[in-house]
Amino acid sequence: MHAHDLKNGMWCLDDKSGLPGIVSDLKMSKTGKHGHAKFTYKLRMPHSGRSSSLMHPGGDHLYKPVIEKMEYLVSHMDGDEDLVCLNEDFEEVFFKLSREREDVYTKVTECIETGQDEGKDVFITVLEGPKKTGDLIEVMQIVTEGKAVNPQ
């Protein structure tokens, strides 16, 4: 996509880190004598907890990542940070729940504890998206929330 295609709330890859981020505070300057408008915006990257301010001429090519919001059924926690979950085929999938993101850690662990104590199924939501480093592309995963539901 081009910089002139950007919109607030859209996902875009950061130039320096290669991490996916959400565009906000998008502003366009007037076209100059060479006919290119400049776009400035902030990029909030949930996978690193950082944000960056970027500027691009309207014709610059940018990468628009495909971000998926996945849900996994929580099997159990193995220690303080290791989550053991099941995918839709009931295969085990493992996630790290970082204490560095205190609010998410507390919210998710409390949801797991109370939900399982009440006999509910607990699901976690995971954002999955690419990180581009040179020609290498890795899939990044980050746990964003948890919810407990009555089993069906």
C-alpha cells in the first residue's frame, strides 16, 4: 500500500523495528512544488509496548500486515508465566504470559483462576501478526485478554 492509503486504526509495519502497529494521529501536509503530500502519524505497537512517530511522502510503499485475532481454550497454567492452551483441533499450543505487562497479566490470570474455579471454559485472545527483519518474516503472538464462559 502507499502512504496516502493510510487511515487511523489501520495496521502498518514500523520502518525500523519491523513490528506491526496501529496508525493514529494521521496528518497530511499540503503538496509541495513537486506534488507530493507528506503524511505524519503515530504507530502504537502492542507486541513491544512501544510507539513511534513516522513521516512518509504519499507515494512511499508501506507494508500492511495481516493481523489475526485468535481465541484459544486455556487448559492450564504451567508455573507463573506458561499458558497451555488448545486450538480448534484440540492440539496443545503454548504461550508466555509476561509479568512486564502487569495489567494484562493480572487480568488474564485472575480470569483463568476464577473461571476454572467456577467450572467455566476460559479462552484467551491472541493477536498474531508478522515481524519483518530484512527478508526474514516471523509470526509474533501476544496475549491480549481472557474471558470465561459457561461450557456448552
